[in-house]
Amino acid sequence: MKINTKIRYGLRTLIELGIHDNKTGIFQKDIAKNQQISEKYLDPIISSLKISGLIINAGGKKSGYILNKLPSEITMYDVYKTFEPCLSIIFCICKPSICDRSEKCSAIEYWAELNDVIINHLKSKSLASLIERHKELNTIQIEKEIVQILKK
């Protein structure tokens, strides 16, 4: 199982929106700049996040984006499902019909259990917890920079 860049950048986009939490929204160009993602690559990510209902335009066209739900209501599984239809550590979990061994395979039960553990972990983590951690890390970084300035 590999988490693709659309999922990772989608999460970074949501964190960016969550840390700013303003009513006017954040423009795509600013998200791209702040998160170091090309605007062109961000286009389909923004589109997918809008289609999934996780983000909306703050005030119609030509406005910035805002979260459509509270950060505490958005799970990491929601982010994953925005970009991938099914989480599957092996191909036959989501599509057992494509494997001619699925009905007589004892190993699939083990892989399905492991798959469920991963899904439950993703469901247990909210965007709010990542936003909070982002703020903590920024505070630590600012404190380090102040210490460096004071040492000079």
C-alpha cells in the first residue's frame, strides 16, 4: 500500500485551510505557495476536495476556499476516500471477483483484518489533530528562531 501524492497534497491543502480558518477563504495560488505545490498540480486536487464536499468556495467564483466541515469532523479516511475509491493493501480485498482464488484463500482473511486496522486508524484521526500539531511545530520553530536571534 502506498499513499499517493494527491492524497498527501490533499491533506496538506486541508491543513492549510484549517490553520487559516477565515471566512474569506484562501486562494489556490496562496495554498500552492505556502505548501510548495504547483498550481497546475493543485487544480485536480482542489476539484476532488470540492466534489467530495470537504471544501467550498468562500463566496462563489473568484473567491478563496474554506473547509465545508469542522476539522474535527474530517477524518484521514475521508481524505483518503476523496482520491481513492477503496483502501486495499492487496488487490483482491476491494475486488475479490478478479481473483479466481478468493473463495478458497485462507490468507485473504488475514489481509482483510489488517486492512480494517488501517481503515480504523485513518478513521480515528481527525484533521483537527493535525492542525493542532502544525501549530505546535510552528511555535517550536518560532521559538528556535528567536533563540538564534538572541544569541547573535
